[in-house]
Amino acid sequence: MKNALLIAIVLMGTQIVTSQDWTTPIIDGYGKIKDFKNMASLPDPTKEYNVVFDLKDEREMEGTNIGYFKIARLINMLGANGISADKVHIVAAIHGGATFTALNNEKYKAKYEKENPNAEVIKLLKDYGVQFYVCAQATAARGIEANDLNPNTELGLSAMMVLANYQIDGYILMP
């Protein structure tokens, strides 16, 4: 009898967890989440979320660079749990394999013969308040000029400086 009850409870719990729909409540269309309540380690509305992301990977997830996906996912999780945008401060250092994701549409299309699939999510994230710094060392190494970049990004001396400066200022590194 105890085993049957335990199995029933586990199955009901599994059903509740798996029946949730994937949503993008704040950054529409990007960084989908399942919104679970009553979980351990939920976002705390009394805290400020100061996070610096290290975007260096060229991998994609759901059609955009995985770094932008992760930023959108964090914002969606925070927003779904009542954290207002004024308590979320996100910076991204773009370099390495992710450098070309920061090209404007014209330059991206010239290189890859298609529109930049990251342009829309970069704009949505920028409108939310995310700051994007593209490593000038990485752009110089790749022959990218400042005017080749997405207008929602800025050049930083280096990704190392962005990451170091924001961590010194108390931002948490999100690799």
C-alpha cells in the first residue's frame, strides 16, 4: 500500500512538472522557460541581479547564438518570478567565436549570405537594458571595423577588460 501511494505521488509530481508549457514571458520568442513555482532557489525580489555574460561560443540554440539565448532565458526566469527590470543589470562581453554574431545585417549577409539571426534578439535584449560590448581585439583580429557592428553593440578595449571591470564592480560572471 505504501509503495502504491509513493508511486502515485511521484507520477502526479512528474505530471505537474512535465505539463508546463514553454514560454517567453519577457523577451518575446527567445530564451524559453518552464515557469515552476515552489522550487528551491527561486529569484529573490529583494536582490539586485548584476550579471556579466562571457559570450565566446559560436554554437547556436534555437536559431540564435547560445549566449543570447542564455541571457534571454535568465531575463525570462527573473521576470516570471516577479523581478522587475530595474533590478536586473546585465552586461555581455562578446568575443572569440561569437564575434561575428555582432555584425550588422549588411556585413553579416556579405559574409554568410543570409540575414543575421541574432539581430532581433540583440535589439530586444538591448531594449530591455542589456549592454553589449564587442571585444576590439577580436574585431581587429578578424578585420571587422566599428561601423560593421550591430548598432545595439559597443566596442570595448577587450572582453578581458569588460569581464574584469564588471566583476570588480560586483557583477557575477555567467560563463
